[in-house]
Amino acid sequence: MQYQTRRSIPTLLTTIGALAFLFVPLFIVILFSFHATDALTPPFEGVSLRWYREVLADDAVRDGLFTSLRVAVLTAVTTLIFGTAAAYGVSRTAGRAGAAYATLFLLPIAMPGLILGVALLSFFSNRSISLSTLTVVIAHTVFVAPVFFIVARTALDRIDEAQLEAAADLGATPGYRFRKVILPQVLPVLLAGAAMAFVISFDEFIVTFFVIGNESTLPLVIFSRLRRTIDPSINAISSLLLFLNLALWLAALLYSLRLEARRRRDALAQVQG
Amino acid sequence: MAPTNEAEHKAFAKTQLSIQHLTHRYGDDEVLSDINLDVTEGEFITFLGPSGCGKTTTLRAIAGFITPTEGRVLLDGDDITDLPAHKRPVNMVFQQSTLFPHLDVGQNVAFGLEVAKVPKAEREKRVREALSLVKLEGFERRRATQLSGGQRQRVNLARAIVNRPKVLLLDEPLSALDLKIRLDLEVELRRVHRELGATFIYVTHDQREALALSDRIAVFNQGRIEQLDKAEVLYREPNSQFAASFVGDANVFAIDIASIGDATVTTTDGLELPLITDQAAVGPHWLVVRPEDVRFDTDTAGVEATVMDAAFRGASVTYRAECSALGASIKAEIPDEIPGTTIGRQVQVSWSGQRARLLPRQV
Ligand SMILES: Nc1ncnc2c1ncn2[C@@H]1O[C@H](COP(=O)(O)OP(=O)(O)OP(=O)(O)O)[C@@H](O)[C@H]1O
Ligand SMILES: [Mg+2]
């Protein structure tokens, strides 16, 4: 049974208030990114694309964007590789040892970004590893790996051990079993996990701030710009990021809905035998 | 049959699979105790036993999914006890369907051939043959989820036989199916066995299936093989009370023999029972009588009993009568309904003394 709140005026007002609190700032940011003047507050005085033009022509923004993209892609790839290996290892380790490993891999999720940033910075300087986009990729991988790990394990655990025994029985080596039985069944989920890693890495700020070298990722560029001038170019960047994010999530959502529909159909067919 | 034939057969036929002193423990729990078995090339052997008696565990030791605590598994004389599953020329049909959900029927069946790098043309040919062997021609492009339970089980079978294994292990492949499909598939299995010439090891807890399919049956009980014999021998000459009551229907009476007559024995209670055997001895015994050997008469002499139930079985009628003298109820399977044997009627029970079997009984 579903729990239902009574519909009353106070509940309605609270709901509207909360939604407004969430969405009005977003709306204002987007609206003023199209502002013709450099004012950031009402009244709104005409539409123009000048801020988008300015932002896209700005070298710092463009460099930041490319750095961010590079970091996010590398993070997604390393997370995909290491996260899958970890999740596979744990899902095939029976009993208490498996549970212990799983806890270890998940632990970083409980760590605030601030502490992770400080810890990694002191680790890197301790080892005299010079800060660069590479250290950012390492930091981001540590940061997003637990999330990916959860996603990957759910998918891997769904594969019946008996299927792997059947494959072994048919002569498949462990490597062949992984490539031809496990991977095809979990790849969509792993890719969705990698997309998640990409998105998280792309707009990560705190950890990045600690471990970046001379370059800047896009969030850092925005931050330093904010400290210099405040004009609608910031709104334009933010809106662009928002659209990019929305597009990615939407694609992921549609994709997973399609997968779910297929699974339902298969399950139904199985029941009907 | 003549014992010389049997000996000759043994001398010429090659032992293919040999299980020696197989013992397996999970923690302190001993699930297999000293299993010994020699299987001849091309033989159809059935493991028969109640749930949890170790049939699957034995198959898993042969297939290579467990390393037994003790004992050896030999294939064609080579010790394969420590060989991993993927290196054994043995294929298994599992108790549950294990088709790969991401592949279609054709790809499922071709899996083992692809692993073995069989060229595409031959692969396709063999997949077609295997599918036609299980009567599923033209099902290549179907998904596993678009099959009925019986079809799925047949694809599992095709996926195993397509590799032409030396030994095929079948773990209750028919248990999930209804009787009609089972009977059909039993016939198909026997045909496949004849056509392939491979050794089959078949697991079931259905004694009817075991009797219908096998060359020899190994009766399992609590991790041991109670008896290993041809179906007819097992049925006619069970050597334990367990084997007698597990294979086929049986009346098993606990009797105490006081004296031995010509074609009868007399119990300490003074009952005279038909029995012709050279092994009769004074003392406590189990007397095993198959239901189809039991006769009910209203006039001739026998053991007094009261008819409690009559069930029409199509080809025969199964009666159950309560016999206070033997302290047991007696089952009789009789080809035709006996006139006048209504429920509650007194009858005289007798049986063929030749067919009755005497087994030692501990007290
Ligand atoms: N992995 C395991 N760990 C512990 N005990 C097990 C394990 N697998 C099986 N057993 C035990 O071993 C015994 C034999 O099991 P097995 O699966 O061989 O039985 P079976 O004869 O195949 O029964 P069924 O007819 O029900 O399939 C059972 O008592 C079972 O509980
Ligand atoms: Mg079993």
C-alpha cells in the first residue's frame, strides 16, 4: 500500500515553496545568460547571445573546458578498468573475505572531499610527485571509484554462478568466460557507470582544487572568473554546463529505460515459458 | 543371461571412467563416503537416490567443479582429479537450465565449438545436427527466453552433445518437466545415446526413469553406493532393504523365521509364507515381494487380509489390503479387477515363492 499525505493548503504551499527554491535560481541563471546588458539582476532588458559568444571566444574558458574533458575522460576510463576489476574480484570471492574487500573499496565514499584533497596532496608532495592533470585524474578516480564499484557489483552479482560453470564445462578458460559470458551481459551497466564517473569528474571542484598543477579545469576557471568580475558570461558558462549535463543524464536515462524494458520483456517471456 | 557372456563383455569392453575411493566433506559434513565405480565406454549409467544423497556432488567431482577431499577420478586411465573443469573432455547438463541469456539458441549450442575454434562452416553444420537430434530444427535464432521449459532443456542437451564429449553427465535434466514431455524426452535420450555412442551418466531420483533408461543403476544412499547392478538384477535381487524399497514398488515385511520348509518358511508367529530360496536361514529377515507378484484369492489358502483400497491404473488395478498377521499393509498390482473384491472384503493373500526375496535384518 502506498502512503498518501492528505492534500491540504499548507502541504501544497510547502511543496510549491520547495520547488521554487530549487528551480527559480536555475531559471534566473539561464535567463540572464541571454541578457543584453551586463546586469545580473532584474529588470531584464532584452535578449542577446553576446555572453555565449564572449565565453566561447575566451582562451581560458576553452583551455579549462579541454582540461576538464581530458580529465573526465581519463577518469572514466581508469575507473572503468580498475572499478570493474575490483568489483569482479569481490563478486567472485566467497564468504567473509569478499565482504571485507567490499567494505574496503566502499570506504572512501564516507570521506569528505576536503579530507581526501588534503590527504592526496600530502601524499603527492611526500612522494615528490609533481601536481598535474595526472594527479587530478588519480584523485578523481579515488573519489568516484566507490560509486562505480556499487553499480558494477550489482550487475556482476546478477550473473548466476551456474552460467560460469556451464561455460567452464564447455571448455572456456577464466579469461574467455569473462570476455564472452560476463562482459556482454554487464557492459551496458559498466558504460553507464563510466558515464557517471565522467559527469562527477567533470564538475568536481574541491579535490581538484588541492591536487591540480598549473592548468585549470573548467570549474576552477569559473571560480577565478567569479572573483574578478561578475557578469552574465558566468551565467552563460553555467547554462552551457547545465545543458551538457542534462543531455548526458537524459541519454543515460533513456538508455537504462530501454534496458529495463528489455529485461521485463525477457522475464515475462520466461514466466510464460 | 549366461554369466560367461557377461564376463566376455567385461573383458572386451574398456573401462573409460573410473572413480576410486571418492570421499568428499564440506567442513565436518561427509557427503560422499568411499564411492567406487568403473564405467565402461558407451555405457548408460544412472545414479539413483533420494534428495541430498550426493548424486550431484559426485557428478561435480567428475566434471571438475569440486576437488574431492579424498579419492581419484580416472578418465581413460589418466588421473584427472586435479584437472580444472575447462580441460576435461566431459560435458554436463545441469540440474537447472544454464543457457546464456545474451546469446540465441544457435550461439548457445555453438559455444563449446567456438571455444575449441572449430571452423565456422563445420560449426554451423554440427549445431544444425545437434538441434535436429533434439528435434529443434530451425530454432537457431530464438532467444533462450522465448522457449518453453522442455525446449530449453533440450537446448541444454544439444549444447552439451554438440562437443561430442567422451562422457556426458546429465543431472536430472527432465525433473522440471511434466510427464508427457518427460516420456518423449526419455525416448529421445535413449536414441541420442545410441547415435552418439558416448558414455552417459544420468542422475535422477525417479526410479521409473532409472529403470527405463539405464544399462546399470547405482543406488545412492547417504553418500554411499548401496548397490550397482543392471536394472533387472536390481529389481529382482535387491541386496538391501533400501534398494528394494527405492527401486520399484515393494512390499517389505519384517519377519522372524522359525523353520524352513520346501517352498515356504514358517515365522515365529506360526505364519506359513511362500518362499523358494537357497539362502533362507532362521532368524530376523526382511521379506521383499513386488506388488505385481502378489495374488488375491477368495477361496485358496494364504495370509488373511482385508481389502482397504482399490485404484484403477489403466492397465492394472492396484489394491491395498491390511494384513494384521504380518503387521503391514500389502500392495498388489493385478492386471484385471478381481470379481468380488470390494473394499472391506476378506481375501487370502499369496505370492510367487520364486519371486519373493529374503534379506538379512538387524535387530
Ligand atoms: N556447497 C555445499 N556446501 C555444503 N554442503 C553442501 C554443498 N553442496 C551440497 N551440500 C550437501 O551435500 C549433500 C549432497 O548434495 P547433492 O547436491 O550431491 O545431493 P543430490 O543427491 O544431488 O540431491 P538432489 O536430488 O536434491 O539434487 C547434501 O546434504 C547437501 O546439503
Ligand atoms: Mg542434485
